[in-house]
Amino acid sequence: MPDAVRLEKAEIRQLDANYENEIKPESWTKVQFNPETMKVTYANQLQTPQGPGDQTGPAARQFVGAGTTKLSLQLWFDVTQPVPEGMAQESDVRKLTQKVAYYITPQAEGDTLVPPAVRFIWGSFQFDGMLESLDESLELFSPEGRPLRASMTLGLSQQRITKFAFREARAAGRGPAVGSRPLSQASGGGSLQGLAAAAGKGGDWQAIAAANGIENPRRLDPGQLIDLNAKGRF
């Protein structure tokens, strides 16, 4: 069954050493399939004081340092399936997973080697940290022995507990959500110009394309939902 709405893809970006600015756009990578779940764990560093004291009650515990925040998630890659726009279609899945493995590879920073700082973003969710662990499992092979499918389990951490970071989620690229207003469904191989003309709005197809975030109005995906009443600027 075709997807009616394009889902925003999660993305991994490199940060500077101060976890402030996004750098090296050539190293950024989008995921092929969004994670099904993500787990965020918070922990404080607590210690039970040693020495004499009141032994009748429970031992008091003290906060002795900054806390930690960890994010764990799983990603899937499959070269037999379509890849996100801007990502090359490869024949070996490790050509895709190496873009993620880059972030756990230590790089020269002054006189030391450290993994790059990472920003994981997906819609309004943002997590800044360092890739602490990475497990890769190759799941499917071609008759020639090329790995075709892989899963990657990522563990990211930051050495502090901070307020949640909220990003402004971008609108999906194929129009508003189902049920938000009357939508028209595209047929396979159709164009936006033809769909708009059939609805008596042929002269407005450019504005409709802009309002719905349609990148290729000459070729619509089967089942794609479009708001023909939207008024956008182009």
C-alpha cells in the first residue's frame, strides 16, 4: 500500500567540540527508515558518605557530580528498498551504514583523538551528545555475498542533564495530514498539472505545488494526497 504522506526523515549531523554549531554538512546523513522507538535515560551521580554517623536510619546519599543523559535507538538500512532523496542507491548496504559509523570513529582534535560530537534530530526531537556505542548486524546477503540489509543499534550520551531541546518540526513534503481538510488522491503516473486541471484549477497548479511542498509536479506517487485548495507562493 503506497505511503500517502512523506514522513520527515531523522538525520545525524556533526557538531563542533562545544556542542553548539553544526559543522561539516558533507558528513551529515539521513536515515533510510525512522526508528520505531527511542529510549532516553537520565542518571545522577550519587554517593553514600563513608564514616561514622547515625546508623539507625537509611544512609543519606549525596549528589557528587553532573548527571548523564543517554539516547538509545535502532536504525535499519536496506539497499533493496528506496533510499531518501539525496542518498545514493547502493548495491552494498555498508556503503550506507559507513556514514553512521563515521561518528564513532575518533578524529584528531589538537593532540588527542576523540569521536565527533553528534546531533540527532527528528522532527521536534533533538539530542546532542557523543556516539558511545554502535552495533551493526548484517541481516541479508545477495548470492554474490554482498550484504543487502543491516540493523544498527546506537547509544549516544552527554555528560550533563539539560532541558529538553525542541525544534520546529517541518511540514511533511506531501501536503497536510489526512483529515485536516478535503484532499485529492493522485493516481499512478499522474501529474499535478493534470490533477489540478481536472478540478478546474489548472491555472493555479504552481501555487498548489508550492503550498503542498511538491518537488516534482510532473510525477506524483500513487495515493499521494494533495490539498487543491491550498494557496501558496511560488
